[in-house]
Amino acid sequence: MPTAPHPQNTDELFRALQENNRRPYGRSRTVTAEELTEAAEQFAEPVPLVHALIELQEAYAYGSEPRKSPVVFARLLALFDEQPDIFDERLRHTLFWRFKWVANALVALPEMPLTSVRQWLTEMRDRYEKAGLELQPYYGQAYRLAAHTGEDSALAFELWAGRPRTRLSDCEACEICERALYHLAADDDERALRAWEPVLDGKESCQEEPARSVSHALLPLLRTGRTDEARALHLTGYRACRRNPSMSGEVGRHLEFCALTGNEARGLELLAENRNLFDDVDSPQDLLAFLTGVEVLLRRVESLGHGELPAAGYPGRTWTVAALRAEVRGRADDLAARFDARNGTTAHSDRRRARLDRGPLLEALELTLRSRALDDVAPAAVPATARTAPSVPEELPELITRARALDEQGHPDATACCARLRVLVAAPGYVHPDDPAVGPLVRLRADLLADEANSAGDKDEFAVAAALHEEAAVLYDDAMEPGHAALARARALLAGAQVGPESTDSSDAAEATTAALSNAYAAIVRLHEEVSGLAPYQEAQLLRLRATVLGLRFHTTRDEEQAAPVHAEVDLLSEFAVRHNFAGQLSGAGLLRTSTYALSGNLSAAGTEIDALRDRLRADGPAWHLPRTLGLRARIQFALKNAEAAHADLAEALQLAAEWPADAVDTARLHDELAEVCMHLGRPDEALRHLTRSAELALRHGSRTDAFCTYSSAAQVSLDLGRVEDCIALLDSLLAEPDVTAGELDDRLVAQLRLTRARALRAGDDLKAATAEFAALAAESADWDDDLGSHVGIAAETAVLLAQSGEFERARQAADQALAAHARAPRYEHLSFCLRELARLHVQQQGSEGLADALTVLADAGRVADQARAAEYESHNRSLDSALAYEYGRVNAYAGTYEAALAALDKALTLLGEPGPDKDRADEWAECVRLAAVVEGIYLKHPTLALTRLNEAVPRLTALGHTEEARPLTSLAAQLRDEG
């Protein structure tokens, strides 16, 4: 598969090599390197071939292809022997450095005889001595071989570790890892972790570090009680090695970590994400480490009784946990035996057995914000939306009559009874009871359809609900149950009226919904009037439906004239419920009345009504209405600015809701609302817990879109809290869901998840990954004709990131995309900030050479500010004009054009005016004064004028209480006086 144009000259070849060097390691990079090596052979000059071979060997080494790496190096070594003069100092250093790469590659191949490995080490030592190089790197490789075979490792360690480092020694991070692993092999966790400190703390790093060290340190951290550190390092370390063939062993250790901390479900999720490693890893040594980690996970899952769960394994077939474990065990055992046969020891089998025999180190460690159990990943798992009620009868006739009695009351346990009945009726050989009290089978089928329709309505699947209710009505007719048929048709009318209209215009949609609800109300009233022989509970339910339809209409229109009909219907329902002692319907009437008062803005009356309802429910029930009532009371308290009372109501509601099925009391909504209140009270960590719990409940209830929206909010809160790795891990998990990867989830919601992830990557200083994701989103969002404003924002953020990476040409292209979309969907602040940042980055990275480009970009920003002014747009943050003037000042200051800088900063101060009481405005004003004083006093060498400026500014700020903002000005004034 060709991946690059065929270079026609050496300049093109070197450019292609540089471009390939920026690609991630993997088959694409390797194939391109092979093609470029072939291309280099056509040129008469040997130097391009040397560079191509170096690139090719690197691709093989980091692409986990150890069999090919020595062959390429042999060609390099032959070129060096034939024409040493073509190797400059850098190429010579690279050549001698990569003797170690070949040694590592040979050790990783069990088919390579041990004598050949030792002969290579002798060759390395001889070459180093001949070149006058110190031998510490050679002794390092000798130690690695001893550690690999398990023989004489202590002596080899001393011979290596006791020698001073040289220019050709492995990097500090890699050597630290080797020392730590030596202590780990001696079962000294504490000493190993002390050795690892510089790497785990981020002070030492390289291509493979700290990811390699992290994977080895996870279990020692757990064994020494440092669980929080282990959790944090798992998140960062796994992300650094996932899907990477050359780090498959590290991935295996992360899987093992999941298995030993009660995170088996996450382990299976990570295994699925790394399925490519079963095929892509060509290094037997790396593959053995990976497969052993996989087996530790699968063995644990199987021991918990989940051997039939699906597992991601070798391509070409589907796997269960048990089947994949058997396959992996056979292959890994064979690899370990081949290494031991080559080495003449049992080291690899022994180490493998030790890993497999480890028991769990913790029962449960919350690794991510999305904690899942193995039951949650079962393919045919029934959503846990209802508990199995202990009152569900065993006998079929009693079960049927119990289900109907509970349904009449609106009792949550009716759902459990219907679920059991649905299983029994669907079973082969079902025989319906010949019992007049039970009625015919068609009646039972109608009951089950009605229950299914109610569930669909609870999930806002209104079209489905309407169709099921209509089908149930026909069956009730067949069963000679006119009252039930009327109720089913009334519910179908209500559900049908809630189906969203086709129009996307909000006013047209509201009008259509209002008309549909009005028509539904009239039809339900006609049904009520026409049907005869209604049981009291059926009539109460029809009255409840009538009031509900009018309540929904009022909610849609917010027209005060529509409130009176709601109250009238609620009064009818209340009177009927009191007369017949229907506590549930009386409670429903109270909720409707309260909601209508609240929507009318009469919060006092709403509060009085809801308090009375709460007290009545506490005294007389039904108890399952109390959580929902407390939730509504909390919303009213929140609207009355009493967040603490709202928090107390919601906390009590959740405590009571635990006694009932989650969907019966809408527990997910209670968690959502409590999260909102917690954010208002400044308790974001608590809010985050409630958001994730709400999302989990929504998933179990089958409301995937709602769940992903809530998880999206949780990810943003996590990012705002600075929990960057938690945010990324959560989003990685969501984006790996089958319906996401299959494109079945709303594409804009998926884009929002990806956008938050890109921002988290940027916050975590992974600019390369962040930029790639932003660029992809910018390209995709260019086609969002219905949401060009979002494209402006994404393209603008992309431009800034590209500029931060020094890719100004691509940054300019992204900015131009944003400008073009802005012309149709203005986003003044987004675009102005983007352009100002581009200008700043030009001069910050390029100095005076970047000034011309910076001024061109600022001219674009000036046009955006002009457009905003013409449109009478009021910015939410900084004034676009003052911010632009300040940026002109800063850009010119960076470029060394100080007179222009000072003039621009003075203009910015004029535009800002006096600082005023607002802290943000005062901070902006103070920073402008500070930079002006720096330019004036230090660079233009007018310290007296600068001091005058500062001495006037400081009292203005302090008089307004802005002492913190004044502090940098006071410090600068002292500096100018000292230097004067």
C-alpha cells in the first residue's frame, strides 16, 4: 500500500523522511519507510540511504518488528565499514547507540540461539573498544540478558550499575526503570518505588517512559497502600501505551491491574480497545507479556462466573471469555516454553505462573468516573430498571390478579409482575389458566402491551408508546373490556400529541404541539363521555389524563389563559379522588396543581400546595410518590433562591427513592437536579458523583441519548475541576461504545464528546493528540450548515492549537475557515480571541520576523471588531476593541517596536477608561498599565514617565479595593526605582 509519492531527488527524499518521522509508529509509517528506503537506493549518494535505513530501523523497532531491525542495522554497519567518512558525528552516534537496539531485538526472539545473542554482545564490546568508547552501555545489555534468562543477574547488575554513565548509555529514565525492576524482582517494593520516583514524578522521561515504568509500578503501589497514586498513574500510563504494538506488554500489565482491583469490566473494555495487538505485535517477548496480562484478566472474569461474556480476541471469529482464555493460555504457554528452552532456564514460565497465581489486591478501586460491573457488559442483560419485588406470586392466576391490582393503584411493583408474566407467556408450551377471575389470554396480552407502552412513554418514545397503546386497545375490545380500551386509546392520544412535529422552527413546533394537545384533550373528553360502565379507578385515570394533557399544553404555551382550564380539571380530579379515596390520584392532582402554579410564576402558592402534599404523603401515602414530590419541592425552593433547602429535599428524595425501582421515581432526574444544586452551592465534586450516577441509571433504563448527554456534562465538570485524566478516561470509554463506533448515536452529541476530549488533551499538555482531534472536528463541522457557529468555534480553537505547535500555515487555513463561517454565523468573541492569539504566537515564536504576519492577523481581528460594533454586539467578557488595542501593544513589544507598542497600549487604556469596581475589568486595566510601564520604563528607557504612570495607577486600584491587582504595579515601580 503506497503511502507517499516517489521522491525524484534527494531533497524530496529528505522532506518525505521528515514527514514520515512525524507519523505515529505503526504499519503506515513502516510501509512508508520501506518505500523511501527503496527510493534512496536509486541515488548515487550513500548519505540519503543511511538516513532512510535509520528511519526504517526506527519504524521496525518501535513498530514491534524485532526480526527486521537487525537486518537493517547490518546494512548500516556494512556502509559504515565501507565508507566511514560519510557518517558525520550525529550519524556515528546513532550507529553506535543502535547496537543496543539490535541486542534487545535478538533477546526478544526465542528462535535466536543464546550463543548468537552473546556473540552480538561481544561484537558490540569489541566495536566500542575499537572506537574508544566506554563500556557501560555494553554492561547494561549484558545485565538485560542476565535478567531475561534469570541467571547471574546480581553480578551482571553490579557490573553495570556500578559504572558511570556515558553519552551512549540508555537515557536516565530507562536506566532508572531497569534498577527499579531489579529491586522488584527481589520482592523489595519500597526500594523499587524509591528508585522510580524521578520517573513517576515526571522529572525523567523519554520515548517509552514514564509509560513503561508506570505499568510495572502499579502493583507495587497497591501493595504499599498508595492506591490513589496507582489510580492516577493507571489513567495517564494506559493512555500513553494503548493500541501501541511496541508497548503491548505495558497494556497487558494495565489489564492485570484492572483484574486485581475489582475493575474486570473496565479490563474487558480496554481489551476491546487493544484488539489490534493480537495481530500487530511481532515481538514474541512483548506478545508473551501482553498475553499473560490478558490471561490474568480473563481468568479473573471466568472465576467470577462470567465465562460466557463476549471478549475481544483474535480477528476472524467471535470469542467468549472462556474460549479466548483457553486460546491465550495455549499460545502464551508455548511462548514461555520456547524462551525457557532457548535460555536453558524456567524463568519465563515461573514469572508467568507467578502473575497468573496472584489474587486480587483490592475488592474495588474506583478507577474511572464510569464504574461498571461485569453484569453491565452482558450482551443480553435486561436493564436493571426494576427490583424483583418479594411480593411477586409464584402461582400464575394469583400473579395475574396481583399485577392488575397493583396497576390500578399505580404501584411500582406492577412492572415486576408484568416482567415475570411476559417471560411466562412467551415460554414454549404456555397454558393460560381457565379461570373466570383471570379472563382470556387476549386480555392478558393487552395488559402486557399496555405496560410496554407505558415504559416506552417513560423513555419519551412517544410514537412507539402511541402505537402500542392502540394495539392494546384493539385487544381490550376483543376481550370485551371497553373501559380498558378507552383508557388505552386515551393514552395513545396523549402519547401521539407528544410526538415531535416535523418543523424545526421553534415557534412553528410549539404551535403544532399546542394544537395536537388541544385535539387530544377534546378527543379524550369525548371518549370519557361516550364510554359507559367505567369502574371508578378507570374514570379517575381518565380524569388524570385530561388534566395532564392540559398541563402539558400550558407548559408548552406558558399562556396564562391556559392555566385556568388546568386548575378546573385538577379540581375535578381532586374531588373524584377524595370521594373514592384514591390517594394516588389525589397526589397526582396535587403535583399538577403545584406545577401549574409554579409555571404561572406563583411560587408562593406552589410552595403551599407542595408542602401540603408532602405532609399528606408522609401521613397517608402512597410512599412511592414522596420522592417525586420532594423533587418538585426542591425545584421550587431552588427557584426561591433557597439552594440549601433544595439540597436537603433532593437528598431525602434520593434516600427514599432507594426503596423503589429507579424508573418508577425517576431517580436519574433526582441525581441530575441534585448535581445542579451542588454546582450552585460550590460543591462540584459532589455534583460530579450525582451526574455519573444519573447517567448510569439512564443507561440501565435504556435512555442512551440522555445518558450520554449527562456523561458529557460530567466530563466537562471533571475538566473544570482539573481532573484531566478522569475526563479523558470517561470520554474514551463512551466513544468506544458500539453504537458510537457504528455511527448510531447522534453525530452532534458524539462531536461534543470528542470536542471535550480534545480540550482535555490540550489541558493535559498532549498538544499533538489534541491538535489532531481538533483538526478532524474542524473538517467535519465545516459541513454543519445548520450550526455554522459551532464550526467557527472549533476552527478557531484548531487554529490556535496549530499555531502553538508552530504550524502557522495550517493555523492560517483553519482561521480562514472560521472567518468564512463567521460571515454567515457570526461568533465575534471566539474569532477575535483566536486571531489575537495567532498574532501573539507569531511574534512569541518568531520574534520580529513574525511581526508582519501578526499585524496581518490583527487586521482581520480589527475587521471582526468593526463588524461587532456595527451589529451593536455587546461582548460577554473583554471589549473587543480594547482587547485588540492591548494585543497590538503586546505584539509590537514582543517584536521590539516599542514606540508602536506604547501607542497601542495607551489607546487600550483610553478605551478601557477607569478601572471601576469589577475585578475582571480592574485586572485587565492593571495588566495594560503594567505592560505600558515596562515598555516605557525599561525598553524606551523613560523610567520617570513609567513611575508617574504607576504612581497614578496604584492609588486608583487600592481605593477601589483592588489590592491584589495593584501588587504587580507596586513591585514594578520598586524595580524601576532600584534600577534608576
